[in-house]
Amino acid sequence: MEWDLTLIIVIVLFGFLAAFIDSVVGGGGLISTPALLAVGLPPAVALGTNKLASSFGSLTSALKFIRSGKVDLKIVGKLFPFIFIAAAGGASLASFLPASVLKPLVIIILTVVMIYTLMRKDWGSIRTYQKLSPGKAVIFTIILLCIGFYDGFLGGGTGSFFLFTLLIVGFDFLSAAGNAKVLNFASNVGALVLFMILGKVDYGIGLLMAVSMIIGSYAGAQFALRQGVGYVKALFVIVTSALILKNIYDYVQQWLS
């Protein structure tokens, strides 16, 4: 692929914007993956390259949230290796099964997530998390593993799913965002390893986008920490709505083609 000024501007600009949004509530792939496709990367390579860049972005925002004290390291530290493995498993399955088979289910789940969030106006305003019973802890872990697997297999909306699950068990929006980014980093790296093994990563473009994502992730996390819970919740609703519309569009296009 030939490098030119247009390619560099597209990768840097959209990488920054994607990371800024993704650093808080996820959904950055809605911006970065189409940008990678637009510069001419094949679909599989675009997905793998996006995982390379977004791994740097999610690490940056995760570290920012950790330094601010918004991450429960004991919880996410135990979950990290399992999420990594689950995402790697999802990425390996993606090479055999079309991702489109999950589109209808994703649309339904995202719609339920958004409606539930809108109906509970004060939800996520304060932290009510308490140590889970063994039974609830198992269910909580299984759900997070399924999300990690989904990230490797399809990916769109992973950050939103992680964040929503953490809200369910009592985290406020800001701490849920911080913990979600650590888990999202685990799933990004797990999927990336498989894409690298399969040779589906463009390292030049990926590292260029990674630089802009590092800057965007830091800026996004910093902005969220300053603006607080209300900003995170509003962005969560906006991004979830966009994810629903994008998945509906993809599903309709699939049937029309």
C-alpha cells in the first residue's frame, strides 16, 4: 500500500476521535474500522490492524483510570487472563464462522441496554457495589467471559457491554468505565495475538493509528474524569444508540445483498 498525505491524515484524525470516545464507553471501532477500510485494507486485515491500534489506546486510558483510583485492581486483575483467553477464542472462531450470524442478537441486547439505562435516571450516579455472593460472582464472571469472546469474534460494542455489566453489579458510571477499559485491554490483546498469528495485521498503519489513539485515549479519559458521571452516562447513551443503528444498517445490507 502506498503512503500519502491523505492516508496519514485519515488514520491520525479518525484514530484520535475513535480513541477519545472509546476511552470512556467503548464504540471506537465504529470510527476506526471504517477508516481503515476506507484507506484500502481488506476487512480481516482492517479488524486485526484496529486491534493493534486499539490495544495501545485501551492501555493508555486504563492506566489513566488506574492512576485516578477508579479501577478495582483486585477484581479486574483476577479476570484479566480469562478475558484474554476468551477473546483469543473468539478471534479464532471468527476465521471459520461469519460474524453476521450474531448481528440480530447484538441489536436486541444493545436496545435492551439503552432502554434500561434511560428508564433508570439515577442509575450509576453513586457506587453501591458490594462483594458478590459465590453464585452471583460465577454468573458475573461468565457474562464477562462471553463479552470477551464476543470482542474477539465481532467486537462492536464490547466496551458498552463491559460497562453495562459493571453497572448492574453496583459500580457508578465513572468507576465502571475505568474497570471496563482494563477488561477491554485484555480482550483487545487476546484478539490481537490471534490476528497476528493469522497474519492479518498491517503493522505500519496500525502503529501510526496507535500513536494517535494513545493521545486520543489520554485526552478522552482526562476529560471524563473532569466532567464526571453525567458526561459518561450521556456519552454511553449516544454511543449505544449509534451501535444499534450501525448494526441494523449492516443487517439490512446483508439481506439486501
